[in-house]
Amino acid sequence: MLNHEELVALYKDHLDKQVLSIYIDGSDSGSARQPLWRRELDRGLGEALGSVSENGGGDGFMRARALLMKEIDGFDRELPGRGWIGFATADEVLYAEPVRATVVPTVRWEEGIRVAPYIRALKQDRPVVLALLDSQRARVFRWQEGKLSEPLDLRADTFVGDLSDIGMQKVPTQRSGVRGKTATDAAQTFLDVGSERLLKALVEDIEKRVGNDAVLVLGGTEEMVAAAHRQLPSTLDGRVVERRSFHFDMSGKELVDGIADAASELTQSSQNSLLEDVVEAAGASGRGSLGLEETLPALLEHRVDSLLISRSFIESAQDEADRCVGTAFGAGATVEELSGESGARLDEVGGGIGAKLRYRVDAA
């Protein structure tokens, strides 16, 4: 699975080369002898060959086709994932892997890689970090590409150290062993200091693991979740969701289901917020665009910071969608595919496409 940076690099490296791009939707194998995805693939390859034959130069296409079919022919009725994506030139396979997301069935032999349908796969496999904590323990999980791993398990008592670390003096006594404090007070101080240091170590680790692309789910006790959220850097704003119902006794399946629900909620909330910012900016400051007529010139002038494109636009206007996504990649802009509520809203207000702009252009 390519991440955003790898996809952009692959696209830029092959802008001037003829590439066969194949996207297979394997979510429904069908009940016929030949699975539905195989019939769609054969039809797409036949249409592409017909177009190439009319224009001459079909040898390169056939060589690229043979390379990708070697990757596909090993599959029986079902694909290893819900979808499959492959790119090849006449001389080499550039990329060929199953993906967990459903994709728009596509076959294109053209200059450059067909990238727009890949945006859905990027969103589906966005990494999620889960931090589960209480006052004495923190566990960090990572969910990506259908796999849940636990890279970190922290305990508060490992951060306490000696009493002198927290400014208390030991003196001989028959009572608490700590001047001016009862045994209960001393124990509570231990807990407070351990929790504080646990929290500091956890937040430092979270920053590294979340990076620039992952989202974060905070789960556990109310007090510790709130404290952890307050200490997170502003760079994570919009990428954090709280789940205080999470606890250490949850099964792996319960964690996975909860992570998926939280990530979906966060994605939808983030997309709604981004779209409303664009709608407001398009009508006020000029730092937003809606519709292809406004957005395409902004893309060509490298004024786009974030391109918003709906799932229905990618499916119904494939060539225009791919041109816009490719132009955004070339200009260093991010791309968000909007689906569900936010996708429907973008279809309504912008015909399925819009953008957050880096700067406005004043009319002459």
C-alpha cells in the first residue's frame, strides 16, 4: 500500500511515460462461473486495446498488459483484498498490490499514472493510533492495513524513582517514614508523580507515532484522557477523538471495531469542517473555490492548498477528476476525497469539486 508521499513521487516520476493503470473492484465476486471483477477487467482491457489499435502503437500496451496479468492470473474467484491496483509501463511493473478499499473499476493506457481512484484507498488505510490510559498504565496501539499492533506498554511505577526525586526527606520514625506526611499522603504523592511522568512520556511517544498522516483515538479514564488531550500539540488539532468508554479489558475485536468507528467519525467531522471553511471562504475572502470552472484555473496557477473532490465526481467525471488530482500533486497540494454527508454537500454546492486556496486573486 502506497502512502501519500509515495503515490505523489510515483506519479511525478512517470508523467511522460505510457502507463497501464488497472483498478479492480473485488468486493462482489458474483455468482456466475466467472467472477464479476474478472468480467469487468476483460471488458476494460478490450476497450483499451480497441482505442490503442485505432491510434496505432499497441505493442507497448500489450507488453504492459502481459506484465500486470502475470500479477492477476494467480488469483482465483476472490482477490486478497476488497480491491486491487496495478501500474505498469511496457518494460516494468511499477506497482501491483491488493487494497482493503473498494475502488472504481478502471483500465487506462495513457501518459502518466491514473491516480484519482487511488485517493479512496489512501483514506481507507490511513493509520490510526490508539492511546488507552488510566492513572497507572498506558497502552499504545497502531491500526493500519487491517492489522492491530501494540508497540508500547507504559507503567506509572517505572517513572517514580526515589522519594528524593519528589522533594521529600526521609527521617527515622515509627510512623509514616516521611516528615510532615502520613503514609497515605506519601502514597498519593507517589501516584501523582508517577501519573504525571507517565503522561509526559505518553504524549512524547504519541507525537512521534501520529506524525503528519495518522489520526489519534484517546481512550480510558475521564481525568487522564482530558489531561492527555490538553498536552497534545496544536499540530494534531482536528485529528483527535476521545473514547472514554474504552478500557483495558476490551478484547482485540472490540478495540478494532471501536477504532474503526472513531476514525470514521473523526474523518467525517474533519471533512465537514474543511468543506464549510471552503464554502465560507469562497463567498467572503476569496480563499476558496467551488466548481470546476473556478477550481481548475486555481490548480493550474498553483494556488490550491487542499483539493476537495467527491466520490461521485471521481466516478462520473473520471478524466476531469484525474487531471485535477494530478495537477494538485504536481503543485504540492493535498487531496481529500469526500464521501457520505460531506460528499453530498460538495456535490450540491460545487458540482463535486472545490478547494481551499493559498491566496486570492483580485479582479483587475
